[in-house]
Amino acid sequence: MGPSWWQIAIVVLLFVLLFGRGKISDLMGDVAKGIKSFKSGLADDEKDEADAKAIPHETPVSSAKAQEPEKQKSS
């Protein structure tokens, strides 16, 4: 047998009395922001994976050019 409607009403009333309407609405707003942040994080990850597949690999700089120091002008 499950709880009756008056038992649920008492629990809800106690919850509202303990936390107040302002705290409950703030909590629900924070939960909504967290969900939006999570979804945008997933979208960013998918975008990063798609970009990684689309970006061609750069050719490495030849070792002779990389090891040759720049010539400095002396005054």
C-alpha cells in the first residue's frame, strides 16, 4: 500500500516550511543552469571531435630549418 494523498501533502508542506519558497526556486534555477551547462558541454565535445576530424594535419618543419638559428645583425 502506497502513501495516501494527505501523507504526501504533509511531506510537501513540511518541505516548503523548512526550505521556503525562495530557496526552492533558487535550487530549481541552479538545477536548470546545471542541466544547460551539461548539455552545452556535450555539444562542445561533439564539436571538438568533428573539428579534429576535419582539420588536416600540418606538415612538420624540416629538421634543417628548425635547427638553423636566425642570423643576428651586429652593430
